[in-house]
Amino acid sequence: MDIFLPFVGGLIFFMALGLPVFIALGSTCLLALAMTSSSGGLPVELMSLKITQTLNSFPLLAIPLFILAANLLNRGSATTRIFDFANVLVGFVRGGLGHVNVVASMIFAGMSGTASADAAGLGALEIRAMREKGYDLKYSTGITAASSVIGPIIPPSVAMLVYGWQADVSVGDLFLAGFAPGILMAALLMATTIIISYRIDMPTRSLPTPREVVETGHRAVLPMLTPLIIVGGIWSGVFSPTEAGAVACAYAIALGVLVYRDVKLKELFQVFVKSMEFSAVILLIIAISGFYGWLLVRLQVPQSLAAGLIEMNLNTTVLLLILMVFFILVGCFMSVIESVLILTPILVPAVAASGVDPLFFGVFMVITLSVGVITPPFGTVLYILVPITGMRFEQVVMAVLPFLIPILMTILLVLFFPQIVLILPSLF
């Protein structure tokens, strides 16, 4: 465990200096290599070779493909069609557009895979609609931010894809496992909206006619087929997760350019550029963290940690409660994907040795880390909503606080009742 200090302490130190994650990871690796090479261990030159090998992976190609698919759907009218259909379905229930917000985010989560895509695309539409209907801006901001947390949970999920690649867990099983917790979180957010509706005014729409349901459903049916195509194709074995990303891109281009014709060729080029930039950032972090994870295993850090946990003889529930608090704190300072990349190679062998199912642990970790997108100081969704709402950062934070309660309730229910996660994978 002598090498554990530079790995963990070094990473914390470099990140505390304000260095970007990939530089902090790379510096930590160099520090560890320098310590071992001086004693005849691993050469420093090994780093460049392993970084290149990390990116030479077919499953990783799914990440930029899913990012591109989400951006393509955001550019066109898919978000508007989904919002209109959700409004017809639940806009008449007490809480009105609050429920619409959650249902629309739940549907869009099946296409985007990230919280930021939900907040940036659908969030702007939701807040504008709620403003026009006279909803309290503080409430509108809070429910929009909270509902975006569903993005990394309901498949396709970029974070779960990364976890599956690192932990050698079936991505198809992870995607299936995310459905029930995502729906549970949506239900608790809607219950919270009903409670709040007794304190603030939330206008509702009239009961929809069958014709309205059919018309809006017809307009939204093609975008809503996206998650069914992705998950159904993976589960049935028609295509792999990587091929599913390519299919999602082709489908999104067909919808925007050929069917709805609301994405022009010039806009298509802009979407590709934006997706390339975002993908490059993520893949750079993946390249460095891949070597970080390999080095951890090579120097037997996870094995030592696993042995330490076994010696402590902690109850599984107590262990997960401790990790839950740890993940929430980590999520405050790093994105979900960054956290998954760093923590998976360290923790999965340790918790597996303690009897925790790696499939359950992956979903549990992603859900808990996802809280970080709406918590300061680095919550990405918070920063996205500042220009959309015109509120100050601290005002957005205060607006989100009440909605942390149903999200934390979801995590605790998943922790105490693991079958919520495991039921769908076990059935299929």
C-alpha cells in the first residue's frame, strides 16, 4: 500500500491546484511511475504506449456516436414533439407542467444519455413554456435541473457504457438495469411536485381530447422509438452497443434531414463539429484514465484495498452507505464520466470481494455520482441553467435544493432494495 498515497493523495493534490482532470491524472501516473522506475520497476516510457492502446478499442467508439446522436436530436424538432406529447399526457394533472417536465426528460433521457444534453436542449424549452404559463421561476429551475439527473440513468447512458467497458460488465444488462431506478426517480419527483403545488400556483391545462393524444403522439412517435431501437437491438443481439450508437446517429440524421426536414446541411456540419469537440475532451480523459486504471491493477492497489475491506468485515449495507456519501462528495467536484473512469478500476474489485454484484454496483455508482450535476461547485447543469433562466448561480443552487430529497430517496431505495436494479436483467 506504499504506492497508494501517490495515487490517491497525488490526484487530490493536483486537482486541488485547479489542474484539468486529464493533466491531474497524467501527473499522478508519472509520479507513480517515477517512484517505481527508480527501484527497477516500470519505465516512464510505458505511459505513451498504454495511452494509445486504451483508445484502440471498438466499444469506446460508442461514446462519440451517442454524443452525436443526442446533438442531432437536440438540433431538430424532436425535443418540441416530445414536450408537446408529454404535455397532453400529464399536463392536466395537479402540478401541470411540473409533471410534463419530468415525463419529457424521462423520454428524452432515452435518446441523449447525459444530463447536460437534457438540460441544454429540453431544459430551455421547458423553462420557456413554464414562464409563459406563469410558473414560479425558482420552481421551474429546480424541477428542470432535477429531472435532468434522469439522463445518465435511463438508457442509453454514456456513463454506464464507460463503466461496462472498464468493469467488463454487459452494457445491455446495465441499460436494462437503469430503467426501473430512472422511472422510480421520475415518480418521486412528480410526487414532490404534487406536494409543492399546494404551496405555489401551478396552472394546469384542460383534459385532452382523444384526438389531441393521437395527434401529438403521432408527431412524437418516431423520436420516442430511439431508445426502443437502441436497447432492443442490443438486447436481441441484432447489434452491439457500438453499432447501436451508429444506428442511433443514422436514425437521428434521417429524422432531422429527411423526415422532418428541420436540420439543414449547414446545421448538420455544426452539429458534427460540436460533437467532435466534446468527444475529444472525453476521449482524452479516457486515454489517460485507462493508463491510470491499468497502473492501479499492475501495482495491486485495488487488490490491497479489497483485502483491507475484507479485514474490516463491514456489513454490505454499511459499506454501500459509506460509498454513497463518498460518491456524492466526489460528484461535487468531477463529472459523472470522469468519476466513473477514475473510481471503477479502484473500487469494483474491492466491492466484488465484499460480495456486491458488479452490475448492481455500476448502476448504484452512476445514480449517486449523477447527483453531482446539480450540486456546487462544479455542477454542469447548474451552469447550463444560469444563462437559460437569467438567475445568479447561487439562486439556481437554492432552487435545486428541495429536489435533492426525492433524488436521495431514490438512491436509498436502490441501496436497500437491490432488486429494483436487478429485476429487469434477471427477467431478460
